Amino acid sequence: MNNWDTVAIVGVGLIGGSIGLDVRAKKLAKRVIGVGRRASSLKAAKAAGCVTETTLKLEQAAAAADLIIVCTPVGRIVEDVRTAAAAARPGTLITDAGSTKGSIVRALDGTLPDGVVFVGSHPIAGSEKSGPTAAVRDLYRDRVVVVTPTETTPAAATRTIERFWKLLGARTVRMSPEAHDAALAATSHVPHLIASALAAATPADVLNLAAGGWHDTTRIAASDGALWSQILCDNRECVLEGLTEVEESLEMFRRAIENRDLAGLERLWQVGKERRETAKKKKSNATSASRRR
Amino acid sequence: MNNWDTVAIVGVGLIGGSIGLDVRAKKLAKRVIGVGRRASSLKAAKAAGCVTETTLKLEQAAAAADLIIVCTPVGRIVEDVRTAAAAARPGTLITDAGSTKGSIVRALDGTLPDGVVFVGSHPIAGSEKSGPTAAVRDLYRDRVVVVTPTETTPAAATRTIERFWKLLGARTVRMSPEAHDAALAATSHVPHLIASALAAATPADVLNLAAGGWHDTTRIAASDGALWSQILCDNRECVLEGLTEVEESLEMFRRAIENRDLAGLERLWQVGKERRETAKKKKSNATSASRRR
């Protein structure tokens, strides 16, 4: 038995394409319609098995769907949700996969046609790769998806969206859009900015000496620049605050190095090391809890 | 036929232990003496097969060796080389594996007993792990080892040290100690500092939302703090210059985000992305050249 008759995925890149692969493999819907703006991407998504059919017309897919997942870049999500909602039948649920939530959720809150509900989501998964050919099965397995209902979101809609992500193997965490944006600035948006700035600051002529450390620290600098520019601007205040935190941390390192203060440097180093250990513990606890489920 | 009769490895952690494993597996020496300051580490190194015998007495090992590789932390290398050189027979070659070269090589230059030669080395390999139990075979395979002779280093000694690293599968690059330190500040020392500062600046209570990006960007923050404090202080001027470069890059990002300058942000992002692509190309060219050898 399918959980949904028709799921529409708007934007069939790495994120949307991977959702499609799982929805199909787990038989969560009879039809999976891929919506895009370029015929070539849609063709690639269908060839990769991400969707059962494709269309360039968002309205057409929205009118046929019970569940619509908008996986377009952050700067397009509000517009795509509005277009989809205007064409959707009453009872249709819409969610997204955007890396920021505050501006998107607040812009849509209370503005959609009666009977069409939007619940914001952010699946914390991905890679520096992009496009439907980068889509993989189980991208969301054991990953966290933050779901961000507001005061006006019907509780049943939130639960359905949470169930959807859990069916893909994810754990869901409920947060306000604002709390999400503050947290993700620290764990994702600022690290992307730092990785990019570090890569850019490394002179090209010494890169033959770059080893694993440089490659890992700058891996996410290879992410899509257009996508990330939108995320950084959209979550502007939180990103700038997080950047200030890092710069203050760098200033402490600078002073300790200037003073050849080995003991002070070791203490600073220890703080970062403890954060890594905390993160590792939280990750393994979460994974074993989710395996027990 | 062995290339050396007796190799002494001073400091049998990840770096020294891995050298020992290769020297033994490739039968480059009859005896491989592990030297350390704690009996427990030496026992672990012998149990892991890194060395054929062990001693707490550096002088004793140095007197028996044809080739001595000093793999102690940067802050101890000069002293250990001096102690080894004073006990060594004429004709003995000494090298090291320190991550900085300027202060070490210049402190030793022209100060060793006649007939004992030191040539600085830096194998650009490692991991955030440490200790003899972290030692692995082929750690140096396809890796770059920078060898830093000075104006007074006998050419034959430099060639022998280069041959040693090549026998472990590495490629060697010859540089001045000063050029090495400037390059490695950019490709390794500053990235370690940035990773550590970023990890420290991430609030502990949001780490449950940290995903692959955060974990990769901060991986090397888990490295040994005592070791890295010494490296950062030893290569002080170059590290502070490199840090300034990154801070300037971060300032440009900050201004673009403040001004919601999407096009400017994309241009900044592109610079880092190109550096990643350059590094990737240099890596794969080097690997295929070394496979052809």
C-alpha cells in the first residue's frame, strides 16, 4: 500500500533526486513527478530512476500531487511554494528542503490558499556534489531533518511531514525557524564560509604540498557557489554573528602565537578538541538510538 | 640485500612507527631500533611490529645506527639530533620528520661533529591520530616528502635521504627550509589553526545538528594539541602572515554578506572552488607520475 498517491518533487538535483530514489524504492507513492526548469535535468533525473514522470510545468504537477517537496535553491523556494500552492487541491501538503528556514517560513506563514499547508523542513544531508546524477539511495538514513512548524501550522500536517522523513530513515527534530537558523549558521553556514575563505587564501603555487588536512578542511568549498551565496545572504544576521565568534577565536590564537604562549595555545586547542569529541558522541548516540528504533 | 645495517627511529608514534613498519616490510635494514622516553610506548611499538628492538637510551641506539630518523615533536628535534650526533659514529646520516624546517635546520647547520650529517625532511603525511598503535604500512606511499638541504649539506647525503623516502614510496621535493615553512604555513599550519578555532567557536548545544561538512572541516582539530602548539609557535611569522590572508578573505565575505551582494559572494566563492580544482589536478598528476615511475 502506498502512503501517497502522487508525490511531486520540485528541483531534481542531489537533494530532490535522492528523495525520489527513496520514495520509489520504498514504494511510498504510485507516481513521483519531477519538476524542473531544464528538460535536460529532468531527462537525467528520469534516467537515474529518481522519478516516474517529469514536467516543466510546476502548476500541472502541483494540481496532481498529494505531497509536494520543494527542493529548489533557497532564493527560489518561497516563489515555488506559492506557485505550487495556488495550483494545488485542498488537502495538499507542501514542504521544502531549504538550508535556511526563518525567511522562507515567515514569508509563507498565513499566506497560502485555504486547505493547502506548508511545513518547513531542512534535511541535514548533502555533499559538495550536485545535480540528479549525484543522487543516491539512503541519503537521509540516520540523518537529522529539522521540521519547523509555526504557531499556525496544523499539528496533523507537522506529524505527516515528520512521518515522511522518518520513512526515508531520518530522525526529525522540531525547532522554531529562528532557532534552526541560529544553530545551522554555527554548524553549517559559517563552516562553509570558512572553508571557502581558507581555500581562496591558499596561494595556488604551493598547492602541490597540500595534503589530507587541507583537502578535508576545504572540501565543502567545492559546493555550488550560487546556492551558498543565497544561503549566506538569506541567513545574514546569524551568519555574521557566527563569523564574529570564529574571528574572536582566531584573535585568541593570534595573541597566543605572538606571545609564544605554548600553554595558552594548548588550552585553546583543547576547546576545539572537546567540541569534536562532543559532536562525535552525539552522532554515535543518535545513530545507535535510530538503529534500535 | 639490506640498504642499511641499522636504522634508529627516535620517537615511535604514528610517524616513526609507520616508517619502522615499512623499513621492516621492505627489508631496508637488518636492525630497526626504536628509541623513546616511555617504556610503554616502546613496548607497544615492538608489539605492533614497528621495530626489531627498543631502548630508552638515545646515545646507545645512535652509536649503533647508520641512519637515524628523529620523529619527535618539533620542540624536541634539535636537542635529539644533537644528542644522537654526539654519540654517532662518523658516516652516520641523521634526518627528521618535523613539520617545520627553518628553525631546526638553521640551529643544527654547521654544529654537528665531523662526519655526522643532518638533512632536514618533512614527510607530508599523517592523520589526527597518534601513537604507535596508529602506525600503518604505506603511510608515505605517493606522498610528498620535502627535503631541505642547506648550502653546506654534502650532495651525497641529500641524495641518500631522498633515496630513503623514495624507497618508502614517497616523492621527494627539494626546497630551502625557509621556502618550506612559508608553503607549509599556507597548506597545513594555518588550516589546522582555522579548523581548531572553528570547532572551538561552535556552541556545544547545537552539535547534534552538525553534519558531514562540520565534521570534515574540523577533522584536524582533533590532532595533538601539544604537538601543534609547538608547530604554530615555531613557524610563528609565516603562520601569522597566513592567518592575516585568511582574515582578509573573511573580511571580503563579511562585506559581501552585509551588502547582500550575491554576485560578489559568488565571485569570492569561485576563487576557493578554483583552488580546490587546482589542488585536485596537482594531486592526480603527481600520483599518476609516481605510478609510472
